[in-house]
Amino acid sequence: MVTIKDVAKATGVSPSTVSRVIADNPRISPDTKKKVRKAMKDLGYHPNVNARNLVVKSTKAIGVILPSSADKSLQNPFFPEVLRGIGSITHKMQYSMTLSSGDTEEEIFNEVERMVYGSYVDGVILLYSRVNDRITDFLIETNFPFVIVGKPYDNVSNITHVDNDNFKAGKDITSYLIEQGHERIAFIGGAKDLFVTVDREAGYEAAMREAGIPENPAYKLHTEFLKSGGREAVEKLLSLDVKPTGIVVTDDLMSLGVLSTLEELGFHVPLDMSLVSFNNVYLSEITRPALTTVDVQIHQLGAQSAKALIELTLNKDEPAKRIIIPHQIVYRDSVSKIEK
């Protein structure tokens, strides 16, 4: 096992200097930090986070990691609302919150490394769950307290996570369209490596299967959780010879892109195309027509994740929990019934 002394020997500095580099001490020169960090990486050295936390007092701070750059993520109203939920608990518990701000996956990963090795935060909330995620793997390896908003891709029973039953939510909202007489139903989801998309799509497929409606691969599209993503997806659907009569969109912001594109191209919602969505952000209520959407209780997702993380930081032996926040459909004006 590689130790601080090994890193010190390889770089020609003292063990105390290596410790200061790990803590990102501003008194250490950038050149020395670069040299020591390269040696740590080359030798495969990881500081013993648990041992350090015994001597470092609680920071009374938690890190919150967005799925992509803050510029892009915060365009989606889901994230400000989930942060509001987290903030309601951190404020009450007198904790502060540090938000990741890297532009690339590499930058965000480096930021998390700094949070952990520099003891800047007591724990981390990941606002996404992605297949083969480097950050999740790193947090598990370092045994650092963290909570996921979403369903972990692996080690489900060992990772505390706060989620909705997205499979059931996807099935419920699709079944509602089927009950209204729709059979040609399209699905527009986010990136395929995000579990929220995978589960909602599986629910959509199950509802279609149970209703005896054959699958049409051309009706399933994946894009970014942004308004522009919805626009691109709907243009593809409208280019098909047999167009859908209803669309399940896995995010309200994407739905606004779908809605504006349909209107621009002369399709009226809900008379020509029915539209259902997820999240119940404020925009879904004030847009015209107002969207029928799944309320996932975003604020509660944030609040419960903050509570669970703080409990975990105060008691490292706290068992992993699966906290499911209930969902409900909010019926508005974006669906019409098809008379047969």
C-alpha cells in the first residue's frame, strides 16, 4: 500500500508538504502541488479520508454536484427547485452548500477530488445517476459520505438515494394517454445513460405492451433536458409518414420546446397532438395550454437528500436508505380524448 512517505520520497519533499498539498494549503507553490499530485496519481496514492476526518472537525458544509455545467443545468427549472429543497434543510441545520461549477466531466471530477481531499465539505449530493459514473466510483473508493438523487446504477442497497418510482410514473402517465384513446404514442427522453430516462422509458414500454399496442422504434427519441432538445425531437417525429397522436416527454423544459415547435408548424395542442410531461415545474402551469404532467415533488427530493446526507455525515455507520418520494399526475389542458 502506497503511503505519504512514498510520495514524499518520489518527489523529494517532506511528508508534511505532501499532507499540505492534499489539504490544498495556499502556502504551497503551484509547481510543488503539480509535482506532488502527479506523483500521487502515478503511484496510485489515495489519502485515507476516514483517518483525516478524525482530526479534521466538521466543515458544516455539503457539496452538491450537477450533472453538467452549471450554465447548462440551471437552465432547467428542476435544478433551482431541487437546490431550494436542499437549502431549506441546510439553512435549518446551519450548514452551507458548495455547488460544482465545472464545464466538463473532467473539471467536475477534479472539483469533487478537491472537495474530498481538501476536506472542504462533510459529504456530497449527486443530482443525477449515470451508468459507469467516475464520480460515484471515486466516492465509494474513498468511503466518503454521499447521497444520490435518483437510482444508483450499481450497489443499490449500499448507497443512500432519494428517488421517485420512475418506472411507475412512466407507466401511469402513458396509461392515461391510452385511456384517452391514444395508440400512436411517442416517447422523448433524456440521455440513455441517465437512469431517470431508462426507468421512465421502461414504464412507457410496459403500459404500451399491456395495452397490446405494438412498439414503433421510430417513436422513441433521446435528447438533452433542454428546450432545444424538445425542438429537435419533435421535428424528427413530424417527418414520419405516420405521425403520433400523443407524446410522452420526460421533462417539462423539453416539453416547452415540443410545444412551441408544434405551434410553429401549425399543430395545435391538444386538438392535433396531445402532450404529457414530467416534473411539474412552475412553467408547466403558466404555459398555454397548461401541461398535464407528473408532479415528482422536486422540493422534497432536495430536502430529503440533504437530511439523509447530514445524518450520514454525523453517523458514518448510518445504514444506507432508499427514500421514495410519491408522485401524482396533475391534469391540465394538453390532452384531448380520441373518440373511436
